[in-house]
Amino acid sequence: MVTRPEGQERGLLAALQERGMRAVHQPLLALQPLTSLPPEQRRLVADLDHYQHVIFISTNAVRFGLDCFDDNWPQLPVGINWYAIGDATRQGLAARGLAPQAPVQRMDSEGLLALPALSDLRGDRVLIVKGEGGRQALRDALADRGAQVDELHCYRRVCPALPAGKLAEILLEQQVGTIMISSGEGLANMLTLLSERETTKFRDIALIVPSSRVAAIAQRAGFSDITTAENAGDVAMLQALLNRRSGE
């Protein structure tokens, strides 16, 4: 089972099917654009040309964040250092004519922080484009390096609207043996959508997760068959599944 949000599952589904696996899609995360930003957030967009660094943390941030910018900036300001976490995020920005810097080996916040351009930020302003909520580790690390850090929240993540018992019904009917979890919020939503009895029933199911942090959450929830991918990208998630199947 692939659990990416609607519209973001096609690449992974196709890769699984090409390798002879039966793959089903059930989102564990739904995305809602924030079309009406509060005044303080609108000011961040209006002040875009005052930032030296703008970081997009996901493909969703690119999709919704650039929509926010387009409303105020028919042409994006020059002189900004653009950054992406993950190759898909980098490609999304490149498709819009930007040339972002992105980590190559470790495609996460820690990899981003290893980039030389972000080593000394004294006196610089940094804008992080993301959804509502989420971790503050990146913001804190940038602030520790001397930056003034702001966050533009351009979308929200919500739990999909499924009737009680529906997710368990899908898992049984589709005979799902492995669930590919894309984020900690996706895992939390899965636990919300499964009753306590259902969660216990499915604890032997295999999970592919995108990080050791999410793996730890899954372990605390009672799951034991957990494989950790290098990151949440399609290539890494697929490779983790193939490694598990081959016993590596």
C-alpha cells in the first residue's frame, strides 16, 4: 500500500507495478492550500526580496508556496539563494526556472544544513516554505547560525476523511502485506484511522518508513517489522522495500 497524498503516488505505484508487485493507493495524508493567508504571513510574501535564503522543504511546499509568490511576484526577485530538501523538490523548483541548491547524499534537513552556503548566516534572513506545524529543528539550527528565520505556511496537512473501520477493511480486502509510510504524520493518521483493536490486529504488517525518527514512533506503537529508507523519495522507499524482500 502506497500512502502518499492524492496526486503524488503515481511514480511509486508505477515502479512497484513494473517489478511485478500488486500495489494499491490509500492516502494517509490530505493537503489543503491556505488560500487566505493571515496578515503576518502575507507580509512575508511581500518581503520576499528581503531574504537572502529561501528553503522549500518538500514538493508540496514548492506547489503551494510558489502559488503564494505568484500572486505578489509576477517575476521572482533576483539575488536569492534557493534551496530544496530532496531531489523531487529540487526538480519542482527547476521546472519553474530556479536553480536551487540541494543536498546530494543525505536528502533531509541535516543534509541541507551541511551545505557550505548555510554554514554562516550571521545577519542573513532565511525564509522556510512549508506546511502548518511540523518540526522546528531546521528553524532552530539556522537561528543558532545567526540567521533571522521566518516560516511561510502555505498549506495544511489533515487526516483523510474515512469512515470508522474503512482503513482496516481496505487492508483486509486488498490483502496488504506492506505499508509504505511517507511521513510521521502519515503514521499518526494511520493510527488514528485504526481502532485500538484494529491496530493490534495489524501490528505484524510490514512498514517501510522514511527515517529513524518515524521508525521509533512505529516501534512505540507496537510494530516490529519496520524497514527504514534513506529518505522519503520514491527511489529510496522502493530500494528499502526491495532490500527487505531480498533479506538485506
